[in-house]
Amino acid sequence: MQAIRGPRAVLKLISAAEWTRLTMASYGPLIFLITFLIGMKTAFTAGDSSATTTSYDFTSNQTFATTRFNTRQTPTDRKVVLGKSTVFPTTAGPAVRTTAKASRLTTVVSYNTEDLREKNEQKPIKEDDEPPKLECPPLGLESLRVKDAQLQASSYKRRGLGPHRGRLNIQSGIEDGDIYDGGWCARYEDKDQWLQVDALMATRFTGVITQGRNSIWSWNLVETFKVQFSNDSISWKPCMNGTQEAVFEGNQDTETPVLAVFPESTVARYIRINPQTWFKNGTICLRAEVLGCALPDPNNIYQWQAQQEGYQDKLDFRHHNYKEMRKLMKSVQEACPDIMRIYSIGKSYLGLKLYVMEISDNPGKHELGEPEFRYVAGIHGNEVLGRELLLNLMQYICQEYKRGNPRIIHLVKETRIHLLPSMNPDGYEAAYKKGSELSGWALGRFSYEGIDMNHNFADLNTVMWTAIELETDESKLINHYFPIPEQYTSEEAFVAPETRAVISWMQTIPFVLSANFHGGELVVTYPFDMTRDWAPREHTPTADDSFFRWLATVYASTNHVMSNPDRRPCHYEDFVRHNNIINGANWHTVPGSMNDFSYLHTNCFEVTVELSCDKFPHASELPIEWENNKESLLIYMEQVHRGIKGVIRDKDTEAGIADAIIKVDDIDHHIRSAFDGDYWRLLNPGDYQVTVMAEGYFPATRSCRVEYEQYPTICDFHLTKTPKQRLRDILAKGGKIPKDLQLRLRQLRMRKLRTTTKTLNQRRIAQQQRARKARR
């Protein structure tokens, strides 16, 4: 989850954390001013004769007018209004059924099932561009399968530039001189320097991939190099090109990976990269990956290799481009049609559909009391492991359901699961065409329009914190369902069509729990992702911090790699000391994140999972990555059944009450009931006082206990209408007022009259007393 930078007029790369820490200290106020002015310009230029404007009161949940939102110039349908939230237009709009109840608008929305036959699919981009075929896979310098002890060098400047840092795509810290620098750098500048890799066994080497040093302040790269091989690390044989020693072209910039294929493959245990020329104003520095095929071991010395092949599920372990992903999803749905359905929530800028696999015992229907769960992958198109894990997950659930696995059957019958494998298909296609080792650190990260969708959701954190600072009456503040600022929904707003589609999806389905997948690190982050006052990093918890910590811990503690206490850091952050979880804002601030938006605008709790050090692992790594994450994926989904759930009904009619507010004492974050009146409130074990409020009803409070067992506590509520609401309903239907309601209204009028009379008498007595004192 890293970002782009560009000093020296040459594009280089750093992480989002580095960029934030580097710029905010000196340019924070300027950035804030520019952002404010851009927002104001958007707000003032967003007017359109076909649109009415909406005024939002950020201290209440009231929308004063219904807006017909504009969209940027992409094919879209118009928006619908769901309750009091804005539903964004998408390119594949859901079917809408609207029911008016008093002053509340309840909208039931469903997405149509997709037909994935080839003749029905438009092909807006070329799909025949395949990545270069590598004869042998990488040894694993980038993925850390090659351990630090297997890397040696002729010399190195200091510990932070040692051979263990000479790994492809490794990222440096913000400071030059720390122990987390961006490559191996030789101490001496001569042609006798080398970086050595021990493959531990006989290996057929076919090539190497090189990069320069990753650094904000330095520009160091190797322009040409030679390669040598050895079986004992003492005698070395050069790589030959016919009768001459081969000299390979290196790098022209520090970030673009360059592949060097050997004229002939060579079998050896050790390999050395020997720089010959380097950037004239720099020094010898490089990052590398080695390509090689391990040869069969006749003596079975390396038993760990045989163990890797024994526990794999029979899944399709390879990278799937858009066309192949559609074929796989279609085949899985056809294998399990009773529990699986495919639908699309919209299209990318280039017209690729955002497909979702729904898994439920009643696909296409929201069942009363059954929670909705989602996984989202591919927000950054080049962070591909999440995409493949979700494709593996849908295959696995189908297979295990048919085999009668009780855990999977229970999960499917009690949960409605939605899997979105690729939120940024345009970016993925760009990275896929380069291949897993040659796409670099940033190619495909952004949408086709250059938008980072991880920062593209509405910034509701600022809306909330501004309201807190300005409002003196805390009772008027809201803590959930924050409305989206109007300028964000305008045609000029720089919002990706993919982001709009996901926001509409969030508003359409009452999701309870979610996780989104990234790559480039090994950690689980939880909200808030954005700091207050633009601090570069600061612990910024939500009102549900303890439960978010639990969710993050559940995934991290069951992940095979994260839970390994001896693992080395991926780049420059040691998350092992945080138990592999961290508050997102305490890592680096991310305005407009999906996690924060989901928490503040909907009922859904969401975390981010950074799945691997390697953003685009080679296909040979996918089986072990599935094993690393399989239990985490399942147990995290099961957390949707923690806490309390129930149905809020009208006491007289037993009809479900939509949009009711569920308040838990001592937790300053409310949720709302869905359109059928059902609700789910995620909570840790304990005793809670729960209050339910709805427009036109008296509030109701009851105690609910959450047990340690992994099933929810049922807490149903029956609300009684206020007399005024009953009167409105009767008069709206043209009915006759019943005697009990007439009596109740008469009692209320008498009570009001007595209260008013008492108040007037008290004022009269007080005035008389003041008059007597004045006469004295």
C-alpha cells in the first residue's frame, strides 16, 4: 500500500507513509489550503440547470432536499435515494422498489444476476496481451522466501545497505542512514564488488532482474553487470555469451525492473551479480531477484520442499486476467448454482464490469436476521494476492459445501457473503501485462484516470471533527450515517466510477462486516485511517476501538506468516512488535479511506489486510499464500456473528421498522435497522444497555448480554407508536379515531394544560415576591 513520489524530475517511489511524513511537516498548511480551495471551486462550479441542490446539517441526519446528482462524463444511470443517504449512480444500476411510510423513505434494492457467456460481454480493451513467460520462477528474494543468511556481498557501506536489503522492490525508510535502506550498496567503487545468493541446493539459473536503490535523497543504480556461478562458493564460472563473458544491461532509472535472461541456463548452487558500470554521480547499489528452477533432490535432503506439495487444496492456483476471472467465476457458479450467484455493481472507466460473487443458501435475497458480509480486493490493481485469494475462496466454499463440510455449510446458511475480487480491473490489466516480477512497485496501482481509490472516498472524518469543534450543544451532534458533502457528488468531483459503484453498493446492501485486501506489507490496520489536524501519524481510535482490535487480531493471529514471531520486516516497519495489527492513522494518515467511510456512513465495520511483502507474487507462490490465509479468511467471516442482533417491530402491527437507531450505552456510535427492521450490532462479550429509537415511536431500552460463544445474542424490540404518530396514520388512511386514542389525546392535552398552568402560576408568584421586596 505504497505511493508515488518524484524528486529530481525523475519519477521515483516511496510509501504513502514516507510521503506524508516528508511533506506534512513543512507543507501541511499549504496542502490544506490548496485542498480547501479546490473543494470550494468544486462546490461553486458544480451547479447545473438540471440539478437541485441539497443542504446538509452536519449536526443532524436530516436532508433538506432531494438532489439529482451529476456524474462525470462516463455512462451512468441516475442515482436513487436510500433512506437519508445518497446512493451514487453506477453503470449497472440495481433494480429499485420504493415504499413510502409516513415521512420515511424505504428503498429495497437488488442487483440483477449476470450472464457471463462470452457473446454477452463487451471487450473494451485488448485481452490478448499476455505477460512475458519466464522459464523458471523467482527464488524468492522479494517474497522473503530467500532468507537473509542466504545473501552475502563483497562489501557494504553499513548495516542498512547490507546484502539483506538487496531484494527486488524493497522500500527504504524516510531517513538515509537508518537500518532500513533501499538496497545493497558496496563500500568500494570498483569492478570487484558482488552480491551473492545461495540457493541452498542445485538450481538451474535462467536469469536475474535488477533495480536501482530506492531512496528519497540518493540516485544510485548499476548500468551493466556480469554474472558468475559456483557449486562451492570458492571456484567461480562466468556466464558466457558464446566465447565471450556476457555483459548484461542494467538499469537506466532506480525503479523500473530490468530482466536479463542468460544465453544458456546454468546449474549451480551459488550465483553472483558483479557490477561493471554504474551511475557516474552515484555508487554501486542494486536490488535484485534471481530466476531459477530447483532440481530434484535424489537424496531427499531438503524435505521441506516435499512437504509443500502435500497440503494444497485442489484450486486454480494461477493469475487470472479479466477474461480468465470471468470464466472461473462462471464455472464456480455453475458448479454450485444453489448457493452462488454472480452480479455486477458497475463498470470501470474502461468498461470492465465489477463482478461480485454472492454466496448464500438463498442467492439474490436478503433474509431477515441474516447478516451481510463482504470482501473487497484489488483497490490497487497491482496488489493482486487478494484477487486470487477471493477466487480461491469461492472455489473452496463450493467444493467443501458439496462435500458436506459442516463449518462451510453453517457459514453459507447463516451468512450472505459477497466477494468482489477486483475493484480496479483497469489497473490490474496494466500490471498483469508486465508480469509479476516486471510490473515494479506502482504500475497498475491507480485507476486508468490516475486516481488512488484508497483515498477516493468522501472524507467524513473532517466533517465529523469540524462539527464537534463548532457545535456547543453535544445533544445535536451525530455519530453515524454522516451525509456525503454535496461537492463530492458533483460532476466535477474527481471520483472514480469504480468508487461511485462501490459507494452505491454499500448503501444498497446492509453490510455488517467487511475487509479489503492490499499488498506490500504484512499487517492488519483498523480505523480510523485518518489523523486529526493532518498529523502525519497519530493513534486515532474509533468509539469501537476494542472490537476493531479484536477483528484485526483474529485475522493476524491465524495468518501463518503474520503469526510467526521470527519473521523479518518486509521493508522498514517492524509490525511484529505491534502483534501485526495497528491503528491505520498510527501507521500513516489516509484521508478518504474505505474503512473510515464505511464506519461513518454505513453500519459496516471494515479493516484493511496487507497480505504479503510482495505486491504481485509469482504464481508459484499462490498455493502457500492460500494456506497462509485460508483459516484467517474463514474465521474473520465468522466474526459477523458476534454481538447482538434482532428485529425492531411495531408493537401493534408486527411490521419491521426501518431506519431505527440502535444505541449502546457508553459507545458513542449508533447503527440503524435495515429495511425489514432487522439489525446487527458487533460487540465484544459483556453486558450492555441497548436503546432503540425510531421516528414516531417511544424509545425502548433493555439489557443484552453478549457471551463468549461465537453466536449472536437475540435482542428484539417492539416499539409503541406515539399518539401523534397513530393519529397521523389514521388520518392519512381516512379512518376514524378510536376511543382509546381519543382518551389518550385528551389526557395528553390535560397534562399539557396542567403543566402550563403550573408554570404560569409559578411565574406569577415569583413576580409578586419580587414586587413585595421592591416595596420594602
